[in-house]
Amino acid sequence: MRARQILKIISFLPFGVYVYFSLAGKLLYELNPLFLIAGPVLAAVGLMVTRNLWLFALAVAASNAAVQLTGGVSSQLFFFYFLLLFVEGLRTSTWRYFAAAGAVLVLETGSALFHLGENAFPFGNLAAFAAFTAILYLFLRREQKRSTALAKDLEKERAKYYWIDPLTAPRSERLNALREERYSLDADVLYKRFVEFTFASLEVDTVALFLICGKDVLQLVAICSKSEKASEDVTLAMGEGLVGYLAREGKPALLTDLGADSGRLGYYAGEVEVSSLATAPVQREETNYGILVADARRRLTSYEQGFLIQVAALIAGDIELAAAYEERHREAMRFSGLYELAGNLLVGVSRDELIDRSFELVRELFAPDAIGFARLKQGEGAEVLRYEGGEDFANGFRFEAERSLVAMAAKHKGFLKQRDMSKPGLYRLGPGEKAPSNCTFFGIGFGEDAATQGVLWLEKEQVDAYSEREGKILGFAATLLSAAFLRVRYQEELARLARLDGLTGLLNHRTFQEELEKHMKESATLALFIIDLDLFKKVNDTYGHPVGDMVLAKVAEVIKDKGIAARYGGEEFALIVPNITSQQILGRGEEVLAGIRRAEVKIREGTIKFTASVGAAFYPTDFKTREDLIRAADAALYQAKTGGRDRLALAGKDILESR
């Protein structure tokens, strides 16, 4: 064999070693799993800043290693795969996207087969991953086609205005302008150029451009005038004054004898000598953006009015062009926000923290006037968990939700938009709520679990404020939220199960120690009972361990409501009773003994009866530390056992029989 072939084989050995350890899940097994989050986090960051093929392979390998070493398909880090695929699908080619998805499926399937003797094969999880991969690819493909088509349309539109270069401000300034909801710096410059161009061409006294901002409000955005009385900061209501009236009409106008009406123009601070006025609506198809105005002391002609109409049409076209560019920047910001949300979902957060982060993201992406989050449980109606933007609802606010927009959003597949919810008969949660100050309702529902639906909704003062495209982005965010709430529920359930004994449902030994320590600090007094079943080995030897387990479960049922009950180990139980007096210890111990005597387990061979011995110790009179308290209760239990069983012994006192 040639030396080159040997070197080639050796170069593949690290890959083979990695595949083995990935499938076996044994590499660095003693390492704390939390440290492994660093691998996929660095991988995701690396993919966002480079397209290098080797770094891409290294990113997939790092994420796979972290997932396999923390539980494989059931790992909490499994969601990193979705993030890596999303980033890869947006930034690079299709074949790399499917290569990543295929590598993940092969490695996870191999890992599942490797451990098939220990765990069931995860058909459902792998199928769900494959389905998510396909759906995400279709979404990315569609977005790519739309972006390409939009870019071509914008290029054609921009070519019409080769004589003036719009939108020349740096991208950072434009993004800041979008976040602050104001006109971009370059848009202001563009409007001023149009007005100056018209002023110089027509040789009139004043040219002013008003655009519609907010709800039926005209804002002066550019003015050029010979008069010192011309104002630069003017806001008019639609229908207010002469300009407001003509703007509301939305038609060209030529007034050649203003007379007293010159005082109603609204953009002069004082009386001026103006005899004629020409206006042109700044509109495109059915959308009215504002009005372009020119006035003069001389008589304006229909030719000059026609020139004004052409300039207004150019302004309207450029406003649409600017809006299209701004929408692309908004989408970039929204996808950036989705990356952030996806990253936030991968860390251990509570439900409240998850809602906090969701609200922060929604505020940045959609700039709503109000945000609400409600939960709908079967048979319980709707409960508002969070509402920001007004005092309409308090936390925990409930209504019957049969006719509500929130309930419809929960049932609706996709987003639900109501363009004007101020109309009679429309409710966010139901009849009786405070009338909304906002018009647009924009909501999305998602499943938290089988019986609970979450609904995130936005409100905007303007009518019909959000588009269908924005609804799809909100829907994708809701998909991420659904996965996050499901993960939180699983985490809470795992945390609960980690505290309990699997057979009896009582606290396990570790949790018992924690609870005892906590209540000794918080309670003025405390009694500790340690309970041991008498002759339990005989039950196991006679009837078998399954019957013995039934006996243990029955004892747990007896003592679970007598205090803070725990399985201490084997056939021993512990009972913590905070804030009890020394005189009450005897009565509580008698209750436990009597309850166990009355208990019985019925099996095919007959009925099994059993008894127990109990040792008790009192804090803080006799024992100051947790260790001393347990040691004393154990000694008292031993005293009860050696004294004849089926009885209670108090630490430091004589045995008390109970019959």
C-alpha cells in the first residue's frame, strides 16, 4: 500500500472516531451538560458570520455532539438543530441545507439504533424533525422567490427616476429612523428636492408638500417660499381649512381668485397677498398620501397645474418606492428578531420570562400601541396573563370568550386581523370589557399543550395597520413560541418528578432533606416523625415484591395529608409537621398509627393488614440542627421497634403504646 493511501486513510480516522463517540454518546460524559451549550451557541454565531464549508461542518458536528451527550432526540438542546437549519437555509445554497438536515437525521437515527436496547426507537421525534425540515424549506424557498421578485420590481421602479437618487442615507440611519417611526433622513431630503424643483420651475410664491400621518392628520414635510411668514412646522386635520378640505377631496384644484380664502391656507403665520392656488393630490391608484400645493400673487394657469400634477405623481411613486425599501429593512429587522427569539428559547426560562421576551421582540418588530397575552383553557374561558399599553385589563382578568376576538384567534389557523375593532359587537375577550382605544386587532394563537391555547395579540391605533405579510412573520414567531411553551411545560414536569418518589408519589429522600432544612429555618417549631413498617420483609417474602409495593403505596396514601410526607428509604417514611406544639406531637403520632392499622390491601389470597413503628423528635426545644433531629428521631424509632412495635416513641422519653 502506498504511503499516500495510508495518509489518506489516517486523515479519515478522526471523522470515524467522532461518528463512534457521537452515536455512543460517551465522549466527555463526566462533563456538566450545561457546559455543552457553548458548542451549539458558538456554532450558530459562526454560521451567522461566515459561509465557509468546513466551519459549517464543524458547526453541525459541535451541535450534534452537544445534543448526543445530553440525551439525543430527547435533549433540551435538540432545538439548536432548527436554528442552524434556519440560518443555513437563509444564507447559503439548498444542497447545504439538505446536507445538514440529512446529517442530523443519520446521526440521530444511528444514535437511537446504538441505544435501542436501552430506549424505545424515537419514530415520532425523528418524523417531526423531518416534517419541520420540509416545512421550513418551503417557507424559505417562498421567501427567496418573493425577495427576488421584489428586488426586480424595485429596480424597474427606480429606473424611472434616474434624474434623482433617492434613499442615499446610510443603512444604519435608515434602520434607526424605522425604529423611531419617523421619516428617514434621505426621504426628507428627497421631498425638499421635489419642492425646490417645483418652486424654481413654476416661479411661484410658495410650494408646500403635506403628507398624511397618523389618523386623518396632514403634516407639512417640505416648504419653499418667498414669504417670511411661511411656517415650517404645520399640522392640519383632514378637512381643516382650505388645504385640509382639498386634501380630503383628493382631486386637483385650481383657484384663481382666492380673495378672503387666502387666510385659510394654514401654512402662513399672518396675512399674505396671494390671489391664486393650484393643488394636486399625491396619490397612486386608490392610496392617498397627501397634497402638493403652489400659490402665487399672479394668476396660475392650467399648464402650471398640469406640471404640479406630474410632480405629485412622481412623489407618490417615490413614496411607494421608499416604502418598499423600508419594508425590506423591516423584514431584515424582523428576521433578526426571530433569530434572537430562537436563541432565547434555547435557554432555561420560566413562563413569565418567556412572555417578557416575547413582548420585547413584538415591540421591536411591529411597534404596537398595546400588546396582550391570554391563555384559554378548556372549560375555563380566557385569562389575561399580561397586557401592556393601557389599563383595559389587569393580570388574571377573565371573561367568557365565546364571542371574543381572542377566542377566534385561538381557533383560527394562522393569524387573525380585525381592521377596526371599535365597531359595536366586537370584543377582545367578551361583553362587559372597556371599549378599546385602538382600532386594529392583530392576533395569533398557538398550542401550549393539548388542553391550553395561548394567544398573543397586538393593537394599533390606526385602522388596518398590519399587512398579510406581517401576519406570516407573526405566525412564524408563534410557531417558535409554541415550541418554547411546550419545552417550559416539560421542564416544569421534569422538575416536579425529580422531587418525587416514583412508587409512592411522596417527596424523595433528597427533597425531604431540603424541605426539612427549609422549614427548620422558617418555622418556630417543628416535629419530625420517622415511620417504619413492622415485619415488612415477611410481606415481601410471603406475597412477593409487587404486593409489597402495594403496601408501601397504601401507607403513603395514609400519611400524605398528615404533614409534609416523604419516602425516607425502603419501607421507611418521614413526616415533617411545622408549627406544632410539643403537646400536639402525641396526637399526630396516634393519628398516623391508627390510620396505618385501619389500612388494608386486598389481593387474591385475601386481605393484608399491617402496622408500623414511629419515632418522633421536636425542634427546637430538644434538637437544634437537622442532623441531630434526624438522629434523635431514628433513635426513638429504634426504641419503638425494640419495645414491641406498633407504637410511638418520643425522643428522650419513654415508649408510648397505642391500641
